Amino acid sequence: MSTWSAEQVRQFLTAVGDDRLRAMWVIFCTTGMRRGEVLALRWEDLDLPNRRLSVRRSLVEVDYEVREVEPKTPRSRRSVSLDPVTVDELAQHRRRQAEERLTVGARPEADYVFTHPSGFPLQPQNVSQAFGNLTRAAGLPIIRLHDLRHTSASLALSAGIHPKVVSERLGHSTVQLTLDLYSHVAEGIHEEAADELGAVIFGGKVSRG
């Protein structure tokens, strides 16, 4: 498992600049969603005023044909809260997409959030290749697109977000699965918990070592 630091994520998003799919890269970084889940998002799945999106399906490529399938597990079908910056990025993307469709004369294909200028859905493998190209152009360590999911989860746990919340955002079947996958981060959380408990019991700030 390879991950980026928060600084590297910011560097990537800065390098992406005004890419027409910038909002898609932001979603990958801030939600930890799977590739197919992001590509299968429709505008009806987004509730921007309430800062939420619903994961209802996934997009996969079979014999060079893009198809919709059911989520990976029952818990993969979920609601994910969005931060204000991500919501703003999506709102800007929607405006740009509307202008683009007027210019190109594209017909929305199932009203997907992220599409070709023509309106047709994106091919998953092409999105992974595009991510690799952007990563190299940004001068960042090479990781897989799926590793943005691991990055998002690791940063969330490191920030002190409860593992149950992280597990639900990722659509994991159990919290234990999340803890097992990110045990390297969980160790640090346990150390911080011990320090905080010590501070409560003994008073003041308890420092390590």
C-alpha cells in the first residue's frame, strides 16, 4: 500500500489546475471512493445544498464496454458527506459541463457527473492512465489511482476521525476490516489515545518519551 501525505495531495491538486475533470480528482482525494463508484455518479446522486452524495452503483469495463454494476458489497451502497471545498468544486464543474454541452452539442449519457466532452461515460482504465500522467507531470511519487483511496483513509484516521466513520465513508463491510487495512495508522491513534487519557487522569499535557 502506497499513500501520499496531505502536502503531496495538495501538490497534486495544485498541479491539476483547471483540468476539466478537476472536481473528479478532488472527489477521489476527499472521499476515498472507488474508481467505479466515482465514474458512476449521476447528478441525481448529489445533494450539494446538504453536502452529500449517494453511492448507488459502479462503472466497470468489460470487453472494452462500459457497464453499470451493483456496488461491491451491501455496505458499499452508502451516503457520503462532503466538505465545503469539494461541494464548491462540484458546483463549478456542473456549470462548466453545462457550458461545454451547449458548445459541443453533447447529449448527456445517463447524466453522469464525469464524462467525455461528448457526454459519454469515461472508461475506467483511461482515467487511471490520466492519473498516472498527471502524477508524473506533478513530480510526485508514483502511486496507483486506487491508492488515493488508501491516502484518504490514512489521512482521515491520522486526523483523529473515528474508525467507524472512516469505515462507513469507505463502504467497508466491517470496522475491523478498516483497522486491519490501516493498522500502521491505528498504532499511532492508540498512542495518542493513551496520551490523552493520561492527560485526563494526571492533569496537564502528557508528552511522549
